[in-house]
Amino acid sequence: MKKYLDRRAYREQALKLLPWICARCAREFGSERLRELTVHHKDGNHDNNPPDGSNWELLCVYCHENEHARVEDAKAGSAPERKTAAATYRPLEDLAKLLKKKDKG
Ligand SMILES: [Zn+2]
Ligand SMILES: [Zn+2]
């Protein structure tokens, strides 16, 4: 058993641990709309996936995009370097993949 979860596993694990509610706008999601709920990493490190869920937050795709835009804005204002893992992560790209797959378990 691996200590850290891979990218596919952490979403399932997060959905098991956390209520299916967007942490920003408090929208609730049922199983048919669950693909619109995405896993956000609180520390911005997508490789940091503790199985207890302490680094995860469930956000709807809209709030997730806003959250990252906000972080990008903050970075643009303060730090000169913008080439981080968070900057290249695209939650909507993941969503597109999920939509194609249509929840096969
Ligand atoms: Zn939301
Ligand atoms: Zn995120």
C-alpha cells in the first residue's frame, strides 16, 4: 500500500472524506453533478496528498478557477517568479477529461 495517493485516487478519497459541498459558495452536489466538484490543494502542492484529507478542499469548478486566479494575481503582485506547479495546473482541463469519461466508477 502506497503512502501517498496518486492523482486519480485522491479525488475519490477526498469525496469519501469531505461533504459534497463547495467550500466557497456552499453549493451542494449530488452524484449526477459530482464531476463539477473538484479537489483543490490548500497548499498549492498537488503532490501533497495526505490520506486524511488535510490538504484538500472541495470546490466547484467556478470557485476553483477563481481561487487559482486569485492566487495568480497575488503572485503577480509580489513575486517575480511565476513558474510554479500551481501556475501550470489547469483544473478545467481535468474537468474536460472527467466529462469525457462520464463517471465509470
Ligand atoms: Zn463554488
Ligand atoms: Zn486548486
